[in-house]
Amino acid sequence: MNTEAYQTFVTLAKTLSFSKSAEQLNVVQSTVSSRIVELEKYLDQTLFNRSKRSVELTHAGRVFLPYAEKILKSEHVGIEKLKTMSLYEDKLKICNIGSIYRGKLAGIINEFYRKYPMYEIDIEFKISEIQVDMLLESEIDIGFLNRKPSSRKIEVRSYIDYEMILVAPIDYEIESTITREALAHIDLALISNDALIMEWFEEIMPGNYRPRLHINSSIQLREYIKRGYGCAFLQDFLVKEDIEAGRMKQIEIEGVKPLKLSSYIAINKSRANAKVVKRFLELLPELDAFKYNI
């Protein structure tokens, strides 16, 4: 079955209109009808219920739709691969969360870029849950996550352990050690996109305190603090250079231990032995500490 039939099916499934589908595909309406009939005969299933006033997917159509979309996507990926073969030996597809990129990976990716000009590099930023889906769909080779995936299709290696520490601008008026109760009286901002951090924050904060500023990006929150907003809990590796350079200072809290978290490298098993993937992983300084969890 040619891909034109699959593309016509997907288009009609979205528009639910033969005329609109024909317009989008730049064909006549009878061509849309004939392609759908041909596909239904091939599958031996009715994909659409048709009437004079409406078109709707059947149960078989709804079941088949995601598979048709995958077929079209695979064709697109294959064509793109062939187009780049003459330019590059391979492509490295990396996805990560912003804090790990800014705090650990930016320099490594820059080194890889300079050292291996024969490889194309594709970098994306997504939350861990989306990265797992992308790995399972072979949309990326490597993901850097703050949650450990459990799929057998993904090779998981421990990356870095880190702590959430309280920091403030160097000129912010605050003692180097404060009480837990004092947290309620300082200008405090919070990362709002991590359930573990939010849960820990609620445990250590007194009463019904709520910070005024909620940001879903550690990188942006770090910039707010550097500009003098107030205090925030941030990843220790993300603010290490700022503390050492005297732009920020760490604040201890009496009776409260920093929240300890872990990050992971997740690798698409079908690409684990690709030379481009191995060469990138060799650049990671934490390589000796990797532990396989297959």
C-alpha cells in the first residue's frame, strides 16, 4: 500500500470532510474517495461511516489512526536520513532538561561539536515524562532526566546526584544560617514544575506559607536571583560557579537537610552501540560512575 493512501486517511480523519481533505492534499475529491476505498479493501475494514451530512471514524478507524501516523512519520525520518547521508555520517539526537544542560552539558556538547564535525547534532528541551515517550518512539538517542524510567527498551545509567540548596544574591541582607521559622519572612521564589520539590518545600515551610513567585524553569529562576529578587532553592551544580565567583551565597537552615535528588541518562537501546552515541558518552566526566540498570 502506498503512503498516499495513509496520508489521505490521516488527513480525512482530522478534517472529517472529503472536500477539505481534497483541498489540503491538492487533489480532486474523487481521488480522496478512491484512496480511502482502496485502503479499506486492503485492510478489509470500514474506516469511516459516511452520510450525506457527516463523516466520522469507525472504531477500526480510530484504532488504525496512530499506526498510520507512525507509518508516515517513519517515511519522513527515512527521507531526512537519506538527505543528510551525503553531508554527515550520522545524527546525534539529545533531549534534556534546562537545568542539567546549563549546569553540566553545555560545555560537553560544545566539545563534541568541535571534536566531531562529521556528525549532525539535534538538541531539544523537554520534561522527563515527554523524553521517555520520545525515547520509546526512537525520536531521540539520549535523554537526560530527573526521573528514572523503567521501560526495557531504554538503557538507564545514573548520572549525577545533587542537592537543592537555598541561595541568595551576595548583597542580600540575610544571616548565613537561619531558622526554619525565618523562611516565612524572606523573599522566596520556588520552582513550580517538580512534584518532589513542591512536596519537600511544603514539609519544611511553616504554616500555610506560599511564596509570591513561582517559576517553572530553574534557569530563569537563577537569573531572577542573580538580579537581586531574593532567595530560592536551586540545584547545587547550577549555582556552584555563582557561589565561587561571589555572585551568590548559600544559606543554611537549622534542622533542615537539603533535598537530595538524582538525574539519569536514558539511551535508546536500538542506538546504544552507534558510534556517534558512544563518542558523546565518552566525553562525560562522570563516565566512570555510570551504573547500568537494564
